[in-house]
Amino acid sequence: MRTGQDLPPHLLDATMFWNPSGGVHRYLCAKRRWLRQNTNWRHTVASPMQDEVSTLRLPSLPLPGSRGDYRFPWPRRRLAQMLSDSRPSVIESADPYRLAWAVLDAARELGIGSVAFCHSNLAQMARLGAGPLLGSPASAAARRYAVRLYRQFDLVLAPSRAMVAHLHDWGVLSAVHQPLGVDTSVFHPTRRSMAWRASLGLPPSARLLIYVGRFAPEKHLSTLVDAVNLLDARHWLIALGSGPTPPSGPRVRVLPPCRNAVDVATALASCDVFVHAGRQETFGLSAIEALACGLPVVAQGCEGLAELVDDRVGQRVMKTGARDFADAITDVFESDRDALTVAARQRAEESDWSRVLPQLRARYERLMRGERQGEVCDVA
């Protein structure tokens, strides 16, 4: 493999998931900032949409049903050529679709290391999308596809131990745990703004439950709406983001996605409880951002969210019903808020990007040196 000893390393991140309200966008922006501040590395983001961060615009087609939030990179040969022409030292794919195959093509052409970051559980998504009748065969087909794809990468990263376990069960034995992180200087309790709360036009006594992220079926936002409807009139759901399935209800406020991290942090810190009903989160980036803002979190007690949330920082909901969420929310409001805030902040500080990203860079460096990686190198 080309080590790039004569030039600074060049990391190329390729993704179709380029939406300001999405976790992949925030992860790549945080990585870019850290690399610029702490290394001499070059960093290129290749995506179907170009902005101040995404510097290589890929050819693409509109993705049906996404309301313009996402585009599908196409065609494979052209994508691979554009990625190869960027001359990276290492290349990472943040989605498992057509672009991932182009990443593999480019990496082989250049003789460099290829990385896949598994941000989503394809098998669970296929099961949900296909419905009760076809869910099982669709899930099995998605699992076979994921195995065929990921086995071809030199390094496969997953942000939670639950997702690593899934990949190992499927047969992707090279998958390793690489958690995501949070900027605890931006996401901080001091971002709380009474002016922001007042701008909602709600009573001062309102209890604000906030969700931040994509509005998609797998997020089960209807469960949160139903939970709010079971609670008294003080409770409101604030949904910050975009997507094809926005929540709606008499005590629901939908706000557009914020364009910068400070605005997201202000919204989080100015609310009272973060809520998330997703059952297949591979990490839960918005949840750890809420913890950094001192918010207790009420979340589904499975997958990546279960590794972030417990009764020290909020409530895990072990069932899937709206009543279960409503009861958990009530329990949080009846708990010692100061203790929850302190514990939430401590948990987030353990995952500050300043601790996470040096570990990720070390993985890239080992890959560029051609060293084998596995759980023996895993991040605690």
C-alpha cells in the first residue's frame, strides 16, 4: 500500500448521507475540524451535494421519497474514477450502497486501504421497510448483501458493540468497535437559552421533550407523539430535523434542521428531556449530544442507545409502547434533576471527540502501514 511518506496523508470520506440533520454529516464535520486543528492531514469529503465541507461533488440521481434530503450517487465507474483522481492515502465509505462499491474500486486501483463505517443495520432496516409479511426474507437478503460487501473492505468499523456483535454473527469477523463522539465545548449546559424557549410561544411551565435527527420510519416518531398525548398538557414534543415522516400532533412543534452545531446545542440545552424511540440505532449521536448539554435521555433500551443510556442519566425503555415511554418520561421528571445532569455531562465527557478521534487516526495509520487490525486494537 502507498504510505504517502513523501506527502501529508490524504483521507477521503465518501457518503451519500449528506444532510445537516444526519449523524454522518456531524461525524464527518467533527473529523474534518479535528484533523485541521491537530494534524497536517488533507481531508476530502465526497458526496452528491457540495458545500463548505463537502469538496468533491459526485454525480447522482434524486432519491425517491427523501424529499430532496438525499441523492443516490451514480454511475459506479464514474464515481470510482472521481475518487481515484483525488489520490487519497486512505478512503472511507459511510454508506453501504452503490458508492461503497465505487470506493472499493478506487482503493484497488490506487493500492490503498479501504474502510467501511457501518452507520446503519441493513438487516433491521430491510425488515422494517418490507413489513410483517416480507420482513424476514428481506432481512436475510440484506444480511447476505452486507456480508458480501463488508468482507471486501480492509477495515470495518462499527460505532457500538451491539453492531459489532451483529456483524460478527453475520460473518464479518474483521469488524471492530470505533465509537463516535461529541464536542463537549459546543454541546454544553450553558447553551440553555430562555429566549429560545420563549420563541416557541409556549407557556413558561411547558415541559419540552426534544428529538433531533431524521424524520424516518425507523425512528418511530409516532410512538413519541402518542406518548406526549398520554401525558398532561404541560408536555410538548419538539422535533428538530427533516425527512419523509415528520411527526404531527396537537402538542408537537416541528422545527427545521439547524445549520450549525451551536444552534443544535442551544435547542438541546434549552429543553428538558431528550427522547428517542429508534430501535436500531447503531450509536445515537444526538443522544450523546443531549447528554453533553446536561439533558437526561429517555430512549429505547436496545442497540447502541442501550450503551449510552441507563438510570444514572435517564431511562431505558425496554418495551416499545407509548405508555412505556410516557411512564419513563414521568419518572425522569420526578427524579433528582441535578444528579441526572451531572451524570449526563460526565458520560459525554468520556466520549469527547478529542479522545475518540486520535484513536480513529491511529487506525488509519495502521491501515496505511499495512498492519492487521482486530479487537486486540479495540477502543475501550
